[in-house]
Amino acid sequence: MTLDPAVEAPAPKQKARVKTPAARPARVVWRRRRGRPLLNLAAALIVTAAVLYAAFLPAGPLPALGPAFNPTTGAWTMAADAQVTDRTLRLPGLQQPVRVVLESNGTAHVVAQTDHDLFLATGYVHARFRLFQMDLMRRQGEGRLSEVFGKAALDTDRFELQLGLLRTAQLEWSQLPVGDPSHAALLAYAQGVNDRIAEAESTHQLDAMFTLVGYQPKQWTPIDTLVIKGDMTQTLSFDDTPILVALINKSLGADLTSEWFPVLPPNRQSPYDPGPYPKAATAPIETMRAVSDAEAQSAAAAYEVLESLPKGLLKTEGASNNWAVAPSKSTSGGALLAGDPHLDLTLPSIWFQLTQDSPNFHVAGVSIPGTPGVLIGHNQHIAWSLTDAMNQQTFFYLEKQDAAHPNQYFWNGAWQTYKKVEYDIPVAGGATQHLTVKLSVHGPVIADRGLTTSVWWGGNLPSQDLGVLLRVTQATDWKEFRDALRDWHSPTHNFVYSDDRGNIGLISAGYFPQIAKGRPGLPMAGTGESDVTGTIPYDAIPQSYDPPSGFLWSANQWQVTPDYPYYLGTANFYDPGYRANEIHRVLSAPGKLSAADMAALQTDTRDFLASEIVPVLLQSLSSDQLNPTESAARDMLASWDYRMEINSAAASVWWTFWQSYLGETFDPWWKSRAVKVKRADVNAMLGQDLEFWTLTDPVNRAFSAPGVGSRAASDAERTAFHKAVSTLRTSLGSSPRSWTWGRMHARELTNLALVSDLSYGPRAERGDGNTPLAAGGRISTAGPSWRMVVDWGAGTFQGIYPGGQSENPASGWYTNLVETWWDGRLDPMLSADQAAATSGVATWKLQQ
Amino acid sequence: MRLLVTIVTGLVVAIAGVLLGAWWTPFVIGVAFGLVVTRPVVSIGLGAAAGFLAWLLPLLGEEVRYGLGPTAASLAAIMGFGHEGAIPVVLTLLVGTLLGLTGAWLTCAARSLVPRKSG
């Protein structure tokens, strides 16, 4: 900036008059004298206005610089926020003093004298370390992201308000009896969060992201907590599979679609509940029918809506593991339990580790910030973990409408009027948007082009899951555990169980929708005959307790055999089952198992699919002409142990071959039939088909796509292998031994606010989408979000998650747990008393 | 002597204001310097210095108490400057300096339009 000369060197008027050349006309001199101060003032006004505007108001992506960067109350306060020391705090609402012990790694131990205080203090602790994350999660579910992030978030907000997490949460809260323990827990938790908000505002210690984005968090309510529960349900169970299948059906035809997207999985699975099953007369699932033009148009409209949503909002592919081992197979003589739920890996993590001690609760494990209970963990008698049960919880309906009946749909023999809900969506930097949501008996209308599509979703069933969870954390045996889960609705989970008396169990608790008739793998008629009529009786859902084998396991696979009488979903709702097969292979091997074996299995990198397919591929290549590079690649596969290790070049050959094989088999179909769905969206299902055909039906017509002539599996394998080697040579060089998996494959822990420089990685990583150590894709952003191993015989409890307890990137607890997790190690899960005896702890005394 | 008292008072008020959360105080002090100090070059310089110091000293206090390295690196990352922690520091001090400077400059520029009383 250059100051006006008149300001920099203001000359006395008299002096200026002397210096003025005598020949210069007097009028010009006068103008200059009058002009300079005016110019100076104009410049000062402009610059000052610019500075004040930038200081007081946000401009584009920039926050208001004054409040954002001033050293006392701005974003610099994250330095003070990062310090955690012994403190005594006054929290309004507490009934008795509460002690919070914070381990040197950030794990929190809340010790309260009343249950009310336990949940209040938990709310305070969550908000102290994760308030911005909690606010983001409630905003996501409540359709209020645009209010702070602008129009870029409008699609997400519109979708969430259509789907109705907020409506469901409001209904759940209104239906929750005042005397229910979870009612009191929700209120106390909200009080604790609000205590922290008030404290942070008064001490200018709000998370820096609030300052930088430029808003203040609103008061927390129980409904916010219930919305966050809805967020998780949506991520795990809202599935667009029927929409994809409808579009594929329109392009490929009903015949191929029926064969490639079957109801039962074509490949070998390892169900944990082999039966016998109760007899039941269930409605038969109709055969695949042709999709009409109008249906395809409405499916395309719904596909557009769902495809526009950010990654991770809806269910994609499942990936979680858990298992339990009975004392008869345990080296310690007690039951073992292991669990690692796989979710998007973010910084901060979805998890917050803590222990809760009060008169009625003694529980340790991980909680979701924004919710008051421990979701996965153990108490003094039992331990549990969960995986997604994967059954179909999303049903799409095509509503019958008529121009003569505006705003109505035909259902159960009569015209019904759509209910309407009106929303205003505030948009930062833009005009408030209005949204009208139409609701049929099935649920919200999500697309209105072609035929009107509404969606029935299990997550919209009001469900008092928090009360269930509180009863689970208090259970002392299998009966109490199982009874508590009776009321769990959504998302459906495989709850694995072990206890201190040596019992193990597994139950797929939740809502298993059944329909009267129809093909639920496609959008169905909304006229009533295909409605959801109820769920599988609780005693008939998949479950097992103390099986003769001495172990139980789940990894999103089919829980039952084809004899099971009830409808669970179609094969493509489920995981292909390779992780489950590998876990079953390890657990069923002779010999006893230890806690260390459990931890090793959690980081197992053996690709079960590779172990099936590579021998077949080698056989096919035995009669093929290979160049020296191809021969070297083949030889590496021949001596490979099927482990997707960073230093393994064979792993790269296998993975590239399998992608090439999928493309070689299916891409000609996709191209010739102009399929509108991305093949990658259905690779998991196509992979199961390809596995099955390769092993048992090598002349399946799928290998002879239009334009490629008559082929068998071995022909496609050879072509795919040549292409894979060529791809690797082009991308990684001419020496096959240098094609290590770590050069092709990495993992990233993504910053929740999408600040790439605050993410971790990408860093070379082992495993793939088929291995128990789940790491799908070239750069994996999802995987084991928490690992826990419990050994009741040895009395040891261990756990770890990738990330840290604090969302503050300047804190030592932002990524401090990552290295331990990455190395496959676990930290001891200490009790509050054990933690207090360790070094480096901070203790908070919370008082009224 | 009067000028010195004015300067010290202005600086103290600016720093105290920022410490109390009134981050815009340097602008007000800049205006005050523009009114009280007759030579524009001096008042503008004082305004800039007051803004600079009023934002620098609390920042130094934070550095001494907590260490600002990780915070500066995090802020740089959020702003899209990688982990160049110097950038948010410079930006912060620039904002403080500009607040004081513009307050004084605007006042001086306005004053220059007002005719001086003769005699």
C-alpha cells in the first residue's frame, strides 16, 4: 500500500506556496491544493472500508479476519485448548461431584456418584474434545449444513430433510416415556454438552473451526443426539441397490440381471447360523421382470439424486469383523472376543474412548460423540462388538398417480393424499431455500421424474435404541443381553458376545422387513400389495449361542444357509464373504487361540479370493505363450502366499489381474448394452459371479459378450493377465519384482472438515477389500475404525482406534493413536482406578 | 512529554482492549492518534505500531504459555498453505497493524479537509 504523498509529507501551506512556480496558473495550483486532501481522504476511505470489511465480515471462503485471527479470542486459542491439565470445574446441573481421569493417551474415565451425573459429565467430556464434530453430525442429519457452508451443501440438506432423520428423531423423543432411563440420560447428556458450550463461549475456547467458519453452536437437545443415531443408521443401512438393479435390468434385460444379481449368493459363504431353522410360510420372492421405460426413467432420477450425495452418506459395501472363541479353543481357558467395525476413517474419528462408572453402569469401550452410551465394549461380566447385518432395509415404491387426482396416490384401493412437510433451508451467503417434502404411506418421495418414487427405510421406524444400548451395557449374561436387543430396530447388527463364565453368542438383532409379495430387489408397485408387512420373529432371526464348534464369527456375510425360510435381501446387499471365509479358515484350524492370535487375525492380509482364483489362473497360463516379464509375474504368483503385504509384488499382480478380469468379462456387456450404472458400483456382486463361474461354470455365457466371440473363462483369464502385466509395466516399470503392493496401495485418514493438510496419509498400506484387514481401493479411506480384543481368561481388555481423542489439530491427541493402530498393536483398556495410577494423567474435578 | 503520555496511553489501551477480546481496539486508538497527534506521518505510524503491538504481545503471551508451533501449522493447513506456520502469524500481525494504521490515516485525511483556525 502506498500512502498519498500529501499524507506522507504534508507540507505547510506557506511553504508550498513558495515552491510553486510563478509561471503556473493560479487556478491549477488551487485545484491541486484542494484536490490532494480529497484524493487522500478518498484513498483512506477506500482502504479503511476494505480493511474493516475484511476484519468484520466474511468474504467468500475467508472468515471475518478480526474475530478469526485475533490472538485472544480467535483461532489461536486452539493452542490453549490443546493443553489438558488438572482442573476443578463448576458444571450447572450436577448432583454430586464427578471425577474425570484423562490418561496420557487421552482416554477418558468418568466416575460419577449418580447415573444422571455420569451422562452429564459424558456430555461435557464429549463436547470438550469433539464439539465441532458433534455439531457437523447433527447439522448433517437435520439438513442444516448449508446454513454454515453455503449452497455447496444444499443437495445433502435437501436429501436429509426428504429422508427424514429429523422427523424420526422428533417422533422418537415425543414417544419416549418420561420415566424411561434413556429419557433422563438424554436430558443429562444435553445439559453436559450445553455446560461446555457455555464455558467455551465465556472463556473464548470454542473449537477454532467455529471461529474460522464464523458461527456459534446452538444449544444441544436430546433430538440432536437422536439425529446422530440416525446419521449412523443411514450410513449403515440406506441402500440404493434396487435403483441400480432397475437401471441395469433396463439395459441388460431381466434374464441376465436375474442371473447376475440373484437373491441368494452364488459363491461359497460361511454362515454362522447353520440352522436348524423354524418352519415358516413366507411370501415367495417373484422372479425378475422386465423394467419399463417409465420405471427406468424414475430409477434414473433417483440414481441422480443419490449419486450427487457425498461419499460415506449412504451404505456402500459392508466391512466389519467380529468373532468369539469359547474356552475350549482358548489358551487362557476363558472366552475370547474380537471386534473391528469398519467405517470411514476420519480425523477426528467417529469414536471416543471412555469408561463410565456410576451406581448402575460400569462400562468401558467406545462411544459416538453426541450420544451418551458406549456402543462397543465390555462391562464387568460381558463384552460385545458388532458388524453390519446387511439385510435389506431400503425398499423403493413406485406410486400410482393420475392427473385427475392431483397430489394423490393410489393405495389399498383408494386415492390417498400425500402428506406434505415444509422446510426452510438457510443458506450462508445466499437466499433461504424452501423445500416441500411429500410423504406417502411408504415414506418420503425422493424422485418425481417418470414415475414417482418413494422409499420405505428401516431407519425411519421410531426406535428406542439408546434404551436398548443402556440395557446392553448393564447386562450380566446372555439372557439379559439377548432380551435387551429384542427392541433394537435399525441398523440391523450382528452382535457378538462373550462373558466371564465362558459363554459366547452371536445374534443379528434388528428389523428384518418382510413383504407380502413382489421383487424387493427392484422398485415395487406402491399400490399396497408389496408393502412391508412386518419383521421376522425375534426367535427366528439369525443367532447362535455356545455352538459345538467353539467359535462364532461375522463379517457382513450371509448369516444363514439357503434353507433359511425368511427373506433377508438379495445377494448384492451382502458382502461377498471373503473376509468371513478367511476368519472361519483361521478359527477352524486345529489348536488353541490366544488374544495375540485374535489381534493377528484382525490384521490378517490373506486374500481368500486370491487363494481360490490364482491356482486356476496358473493352470490357464500353463498353456499360454508368455514373454519374460509375464513369466516373471506368473512365477511370483506361483510362489505367493496370498498375503497383500506392502512388499509383495505378487499382490500387485493379483489385484491388477482381478480388476482386469472383471473388465474383460463385463465391460463388453456394459458397452454394448449401454448400461448407465457405473460398473464399479456393482463390482462386489459381479465379482461373486465371476468367482463362481471361474470355479464351477467356466463356459458361462457371460464370457462371450457381444463383440468378443465365443470364449471360456480361461480365455478371459489369459487376456486379462496379459493386460494386467502390461498395465503394471507401464505404471511401475519393467522389473516385476519392483511392483510392490505398497507402490500401488495406500490408506488415508481424512480430515472431517476436508482440510487435506490435516488428513493423515496417504501412506502405503497392506491388505485389500477382501482381507480381514480391510483396505479396499487404491487409496483406502475406510477400514477398521476400532479394534478390541477381550480375553476373559487372562482378564485383559485391549483396544485402539486410528486417530486421537481430540478434534483440535494442534493437540497432541489429534493423531497420537495412529501409529499403534497402524502397526496392529493394541492399548490396554484400563479401569478408572488403573488409569489414575499411571503417569501423565490429568484429573478434572467437576462440581455443582 | 504530552506526546509520550499520549503514545503510552494509546498503546496500553490498545493492548488491554485486545486482551479483553475487543480485537478492534487498535482501530479506535488509531482514530484517537489521528485526532490528537497533529503530524499525519507520526499519527499514522503510531496507529500502525499500536495495532502491531496490540496483536503481537498477546500472541507472544500465548507462545510463551502454550507454544504456538502446532497451532500455526494447523491454521496454515486450514487456510490452504500447507504447514507454513509463518503465514498465519504474518497475516495476524498484518490485520492488527492495518486496523491501527487505517484508523489514524482516515482521521488524518478527514482532518486535512477541515480549515485551520487562523491566529
